Amino acid sequence: MENRKKVLQYSNLAIQMGVIIGIGTCFGNHLDEIYKNQTPWCTLILSLSAIFIAFYQVIKTIKK
């Protein structure tokens, strides 16, 4: 039973990472379209920020 709980926790963590990174990238892309940037700075900055936030979430959860 304990192993099942850990497997579910880590699979949920992978889904959370994907959602966080996906939302950050989509929002950055949307901002680049609104401001008509020729270089996708908003997408780059928000996707990298989302990656760091996702890794922070992973580290915080693993330390528990």
C-alpha cells in the first residue's frame, strides 16, 4: 500500500511539471503574439521560469 502511494505521488509530480511548464510556455507565446515581438522573449523567459518553478516543486516534494 505504501509503494502505491509513492508511485501515485511521483506520477502526480510529473503531471504537475508538465502542466506548469505548458502553462508558462503558452502564456509567454500569447504575450509575444499580443506585443508582436519578433524575438520570442516572453516565451523564453516564462518557459524558463516555469521550468525552475517545476524543479523547485519537485525538490520540495522529494525532501518531505
